[in-house]
Amino acid sequence: MGHEEPTAMERAAAGGAIGVVRSMTPRLVVAYALALALLGGCVGLARVAGSDEQASPRPDLATRAELVRADDDDVWFRGDPSTLEVEAPVLTPAAVVWLRELGAELDLPPDLADRMAATTAADGEQVERTDRVEVTWEHSRDEGFQALLVTDP
């Protein structure tokens, strides 16, 4: 067998957990993924795998966005570990719920999604900075809602 690229779950794993996932049977991988979902992100995966390493201080933005279980039909996102672009023509209630869930995944202020939804085109670009992530967003009459999340270098 040739070398296989790691899955999103494997890339999200902390430290030595990647080797643990690769050595599991398919049934155990499913159980592992469920444990990840229940325990919440990379920290949960590291704990399940028995790793003593701390989770990275910089979250993998694209992987965390994929972990959001809220309905994302009204939200488009793309990115990589350090940058995430989020767009929505209109911030529907479902889109705000998705933003809240993403915020919870990234340890952002709990009221951030509501502040994003309350922002109008007249408010211009808004910024929220935390220790790990900078969030910039705006509403445009032509483009709708747009946000950019970037981890600190």
C-alpha cells in the first residue's frame, strides 16, 4: 500500500495521536471520531489518545469550522489552519447559530455572533481580537456578510 494522506480528523489530532488513529481498525476509528465530537476538538482527541501534550495555542480554523454541527446551508466557508473566510448573503437565524457554534469551538466571546448579526453596512468593518484569533467582519449591501478569522502568527 502507498502512503495515504491524513484525514481532517488525523490532522486535527494533537501530538502522537495521529499514529494511534492510523493503527486502529475502522470500527475503532468511528468510535474515536465519536469521542472527538463528544469531548470537543483537539483537546478531547489528545485526551482520548492518552497524550500528555497540550493542545496547540493556535486552533486549526478550517478543521474547527468542519466540526461545527449546526446547519451551515446559509453559510459558506473556506480556509486553512490559520485563515478562515466566512460568507453569507444574509445572516439568517440558522447562520447566526452556526456562527455561535464556531465561536464556541474557537473560545470566542459568547456574544460575538449576536454582535456580528447586529452590525449593519453603515457600521463598516468591525474587529474582535482574542489571545488566539482575530475576527474581522462587515456587512456589504452588495456582498452580504463577510468575516475573516486569522490566528496570531
